[in-house]
Amino acid sequence: MAIQFLLVDALNLIRRVYAAQPGEDGPERAAGALVSCTHSLQRALRECRPTHAVCVFEGEGQSWRYRAYPGYKAGRTPMPAALHEQLPSFREAFLGQGVSSVSLPGLEADDVIATLACKAASRQGQVIILSTDKAFLQLLSERIGVRDHFGQRDLDPAYVRQRFGVSPERLTDLLALCGDPTNHIKGVPGVGIKTAARLLAEFGSLENILTGAGDIPGRTGESIAAHREQVRVALSLVRLQTDLELGLNLQAFRTPGPGTPSAEPG
């Protein structure tokens, strides 16, 4: 049977569902999010009908990005204490649907998901990443898709070109130029998405832009030339790692059958 692998960005799902719950932060709101997330996972299993599925959480401890760039994710609102305390309950609830959870110390969920997706694709599997995080759009291919669970739509290359003005292959180049405010990653001052997309269309790649900054007229060219190293650091930060040694076996994530949840882990 062909592999159909569902990779759930667990905290993306949980925090978005929690934010939509009524009431103040506290145990009752977390309990409501737990019920809603369980229903969301059930729906994803019905819609995607995976042969394999896993929910990926953030690993304990800081990743290499924090060490390389001290300002990484600075200013982000911390997870509410009541929600953090209930995370083990979310894992148990997901397991009750036949989907196990993983987290690896010092590794971000994004990199774990990217590595699992690329390894499954290399085995001729089809992959669906359940997340609204734009970082995963760089992985789009014939075998790797990204699904917006809340909008109930698949995010394809046409969506990337419409939103960012570039193909998925050039998304990291674009984010390195204009920065990624969500993660507090700085790009080139004065260069926004439209300017970055225009430059990539003209020069073809980020490296061509950096080496040819002297040919770009006005302040834009001057700013790029002055921030070359910052842009290269940003590129390393926004690019997902796809070749990590995780020590995970795909068979551990097998579901009992396409779209058929079970009380036991696959």
C-alpha cells in the first residue's frame, strides 16, 4: 500500500484552537481546547485518510537557531500556564485516536516535520502537513502538501505565488530578504515582500542579488550591500532542516487503516 503520511504541527493546532475558545485563560478553557483539538484530529483523519500519522511537538530546550541568533522568536507571547499543564492530556487524547506524538530534545517541531516529510517522500510516499505555518510552504512538491485545517483548503504553489509573488523554491530567499517578523528574524531594512519578489524575478536567486547589489539603484542596493551577512544568517534560520538523524521508524506511526482511528498507537 502506498504511504499517505499525515504530519500534524501539534502546537500550531493546539494554540490556534485554544485562542478561539471563549473565556479567560484557565483550566476550563484548556479543557475546551482539548475536546476541540480531538475533534479536529478526527476530522483530519477522515479527510486525509492516512496510512501513517504523527503529532509533532516542540522538543525541550533551545534549538540551534537560538544559539545562532539570540533574538530568535523574541517578544513572542508565552504559552498560557493552564494550557502548558494540560499538554500531556492532549498527547493522550491524540493517542486515543490512534495517533502517537513525538518531540525530540533540542529540536524544533518544524525541522522534525520537514525531515519526516522529505524521508517519506523519498520513499515515494504522499505527505500532508497539517499547519498554518508559512515555513512549510517551502517544502511543497508533487509529494508534499500543506493543508490549512481551519480554512479547509490545501495550500499549493499557486497560493504561494499569489501571497508572496514567488514559487515555493524561492520562498526562503524572499523571507531572508524581507525578514520574518513572526520569528523576529531581520532581513534588509526597507525591503518588503513586493520588493523582494521583484528582485528575485529580476536576478533569479538570493545569491545573485547579494553579489549584484551594486547594480541595484538607490537605497535598496545600498541597504542590501550593507546587510549581506545579516541576510545570509536569516536564510539559514528560515530554511528548514530536512536531513536530521531522528532515530524514528515510520512503521511506528502506522494507522490501523486509512481514516480508521484506534485506541492503540500505530
